[in-house]
Amino acid sequence: MSDATILEALARAGHGAFADDLRAALRPGIHLTATALAGRPADWRRADDEEEGDDDDAGDDGAPDRVAAFDAAMAALPLGATRFGGLPDLPPGAAWPERDGVPMEFIAQFRLDELAGLDPRGQLPPSGALLFFYNAQWAHSDMEPDAACCAVLFHAGPVSELVRATPPAVEWQSEFSDTPQIAPFVHGLAAVTAAACTTAPGGVGPFVPASLKEVYQDFTADQQRLYQPGGEDAPQNHLLGHVSGQDYVDAQQPDDQLLFEISSDDAAQFQFGDCDSLYFILTAAELAARDFSRVRVYQQLG
């Protein structure tokens, strides 16, 4: 979506007098559209999926075909290719991120030189690769300093230096299940296309102009689905810009910057909680310094 589309929605809602105020708050982003390439391989299913009768993951006669399709789709991807799910291409010498000995889920990786032309402010590194991992074992959001619910790896060199990873297989016991599980959980694989977009704050928060605070909640409730990137009901997957959800937990401060938002999305068989999204956030200063060591993640903002 463009600036004009959002400002037209503001005028349609009867608040056109605040157009300049909202225009100043808009941020460019990179909208991401996923296309399924392969379902998740049954080899790396959660142990309790089979127990609960999940037909997609049960060890039936179709499992070898699903593994073969997954392996073939991965093999067809060039090293460093942008994607959701599947297996990562790790920076040389990097270990698969973990928390307390349990490997995290791989969420996405981006080849940054292909995105540079969509980043008018030059916020992302112009080359290299950025990889996102998520810890869903014990906590869903970095609400505490030691939660360590995510890891973001930045490789500054050529993508030809990356190493296609083989997933570890670590058994762990969840307090919510009687059956041991195997980590990491490997998601389905999806190709990603990127396009420039403009984003508005998802709800009342530190980035909404004071002049709009009294009307902004109603405005987004009535209009956001009509101007959000990708169109009405599209998964809100994007780099940079603003979070699309209302921040009910005060996750963001005025000096923060959204790095990556990804929705529960069938293309990569993502299911975060009850159809939630993941929001990877850091400060603007950390992003400018290319310091991704302190990125924090929230599974939901309310």
C-alpha cells in the first residue's frame, strides 16, 4: 500500500484534517508474500502430533513422499535464497541457535542484496544474509530479560560462504505434554516475493501523533484491513515499517524499530499460538549499528 491509500482511508473516516500528522508517522516497509514449495517433513514432527492423530504428520505411507518432496525443494534452492521455513543456510562457523540446550525453530532467512532496492532509508544491511530463529519451548515472548525467545543471525559476507544446515535432533520434555518431543520443529518451506510498501502504526502507541490518539483506535478498527499491505485479510508479513497489531503490552518504546513481522501463514505451515504473529523488535540504534544480538520477539501484542 502507498501513502496515498492510507491518507485516503483517513479522509474517508472523517479525519482528513490530520493527514499531515499521520503522513509524518508513516514508515516504509517491505511486504513479503509466501508461496508454498513443500510441506513440513514428517521425519521432524513433534512426537505428540502422531499421538493426537494429526493426519499431516502421522507416520503413514505418505511420509516418505513428503520427506522426498521437502528434500527436493530444499535442493532446488540456491544457497542463501530468501525463504520462510525449511532449513537455514548458516553463517560459516555458526551453530544452530538454542536455548538451554534445546534448538530453536528456524523461521526465515533473507538475502539482503535482493532487498536493498526496496529499502529507501537504507535501514537494513545492503548485502549478506539475515536469519530468524524462534524459541517456543518455554516462553512465547521476551517479556523478561532472560527469556531468550529468539535469535537473529547476520552474515555480512557473500552468500556463497553460507552453509546449508542439517537440523539437530534433541529430545526435550515440555511441561504441557506427557510425551517427549524432538527439537527443532521444522516448518514447511515457502518461497518469498518482496515488494515495497508503506505502513501506518497498527494502533495507539508511541508512534501515533498526539493529535490522532483520540480517534486512531476507531480509525484502525474500521479502515486498517482496507489499506494494510497485501490487501484485506492478507497475512501481515513484512520487514521494517510498523507492527500491524495493537500493542497492548507496551512492547515498543519511542526509539524502537520493527525488524520483522510474520503471521501464522499456511504457505509455510506456520501456526503461532492461536493464529498469532511474531514481532521481532530492536532499537533504531541497534539496527543502525547492525547489532542483532539484542533483538526481542513477541508472539502477540495483547
